[in-house]
Amino acid sequence: MVNFQKHTLDNGLTVIAHGDDSTPMVTVNMLYKVGSRNEHPRRTGFAHLFEHLMFGGSANAPQYDRHVQLAGGECNAFTTADFTSYYVTLPAQNIETALWLESDRLLNPLLNEETLRVQQQVVVEEFNQRYLNQPYGDVSLLLRPLAYKVHPYRWHTIGKTIDHIATATLSDVRAFFAKFYAPNNAVLAIGGNISPDRALALAQKWFADIPRGAAPEGSIAPEPPQAAPRSLSVARSVPAAAIFKACHMPHRLHPDYHACDLITDILAGGKSSRLYRRMVQQEQLFGSISAHISGDMDAGLLTVSGYLLPQTDMQRAEAAIDSELQRLCTEDIPEYELEKVKNKMESLHVFAEATAMQKAIALACAEMIGDANLVNTDIESYRRIATADIRRVAGSIFRKENTSTLYYYSSSHSDGSDA
């Protein structure tokens, strides 16, 4: 159980405080409700660009990292399709350094031509290295627009194209900041060796005077149901062919979300999982195979990814995967198998919130989704899943018309066609 207090400042900033005297450290996590889903289709990658820009300093702290280091701390950030999260962990007695830095860059970030130019170069290089010049790096750039035709999940957080970042102007980024970086579009979580009352008082001290921004945007139009199977074949210079099958699944707060998560563990959660035992160990069709969910606020994707062994042809590989997916749709799994993945999920849940930093980030993310107390109630949602639920949910998502398949051939020894 993670105990916490929650308070909303007059300017709309949601503050969550969790005390933990087992550590001498404290984590300040500032989460902004802006991710790639909030971008304009012709100006993508901006949420991720801002993850970099915000470390360019602020009016009173031009060297953000330097101040964190002098206070004995560490800092980092990450961007998702739904939000951007910045966090600092440092000795508890230095917490006001972190709060000062966060409040100052929310009020007065250094958004100038030099900062923009430097971070544009960093992000463009990241785009090239991680997504264009790395084996299988462009999979998400291909699979997302195949699965989504309307919703902004159709592009990756890095953006659709390098040009969207490379040609961004200072007025573009300042407008993006003004639109999304405001107290009423943020969650501040403080966790560690500090009393919740003091944490809330310090949040009031450092953030209460920052003016409220414009009202956050309304909901985003949902992706229409997929009416027919989709596929794309490409050939790349990679060591092995691969197949990626993505099925639309419910959003994060949907009652069936947790069943989808358990399904991925049943299929590919370790060496005793169904796909691994059959595809890797017994029939030796794949060198590796995995399954995961995107975990998005809006309806997301459940994706099965397999990397073929040289002797395996694509048609046989796909047929083997499809047969295992259909087994889940037509047969109830044994109770012991469901209990195994539930136990694994519970242990992962515990370990994922073992530190003050992890708890602060988990609380902020849960509040952004809809309720900070999800950190305490989520595990019960997994425990309630029955074998009949697995069969029902599998049947609802593993339909041909709900599936987008990327055939990723190795150009050195395949007949796949580039697209």
C-alpha cells in the first residue's frame, strides 16, 4: 500500500505527496499531460523535443544539470504518447533545489535560438541512430501508421519525419510550450524522506504564484474500428526476417485492459510461455518471440513480435503464431497457468514501486491516467481476471479484421519487397 496525500493548488497544479523514511533521498517528479498524441500531424516529435529543451535551463538556472549535481542529485526525463515526465532524485535536505529548478523552468525556460539549434541537432541524430540506421529500428515507424489511420498514435514519439524537428522554428516551440506547459496541465509528485504536509507546503511555496494556462484541450477522436486486415511487406539489411502482428485493444481504464496484459504473459512471458515453448524450443521456428501491450490512455495495441530462424519461411511462421492466438480464443486456459502469470504480475508490481523514485513516478502517472490510487488498486484488477475472461478478451482482439501485420524480410536472402 502506497500512502499519499493529494492537493490541487489554485492554479490547477495537482500535487501528490508520499512519505518514506526508509530512504535519505527524495524524488520530485513533474509530469506534463502532453505526449505525441497532442501534436499536430504536420508538426510531430515536439513533445520529445521538449524533453530535451527543458534541460536547456531557465532564466535563473541556465545550467540545470549543474545545480542538480551540486545538490548531490540525478535527473532524467522520458516521453510517451500520452505524457512527458521529468524527475530529480537528491538528498532530502536539498529538496528545495529541485523544486526551485522545476518551478523556474516552468515559468521562465530558456527557449532561444541557440538552445533550439543544439537540441534539434541532438534529436535529429537520435532519429538517425535509433530509428533509421539501426537494425529493425524503423518497425514502430512502419507499424503505427499501418494500425492507426485517424488517431495521433499513428506516429511515434520521435515524430513522423526528421523534417518536422529540423525545420521547427522558435515561434513553433514557444507556442507549443504556452499551450501545454502550464500548472493546470501538470502533476507534481514528491516521494521520499519528507512528510506529506511539508511536501505540500513546499509545493505551495514554489508553484502557487505561477499563473494558470489556457484550459487543456478536449478529448481526441477515437480510432474507428478496423474493418479489414492490413499488411505491409518491407525488406531491410537485417540479420533475420521478422514478423510483427498488432491488434487493437482497449484503453488503459477499460475493464478488459488487465486481461490483455495477462494474455501477453501467457503467450510470451518467459521460457515457460506458450509461444516460446512451441516456436523457439519445440518447432524451432523463431530465434526469439515476444508479446507486449502499448499501455496507452486511449485504445492501444497488443503486438506479437517474432524473429525468424533462417530455415523458417514467413508463411509458416505466421500460421504458427495464428494457431496459438486462436487457441486462446477457443479454449479456456488451465487455472494453474493463469495463476502463474498473475503471481508474476504481482511480483513485478511490487518491484516496480520499490524505491522513492519509482513510487513518485507511479503516483504521477496514475493520477494522469485518472486516479493516483490506481497504484494501490491495480493489482486487484489483475487478481479478478478469470479463465473465461482470457478466452472472451482474446476472442475480441485476435480477429483477422482487427490485425495489422508487418512482414519484415531480410533483403540478403528473401523475396520480400521494399515499401
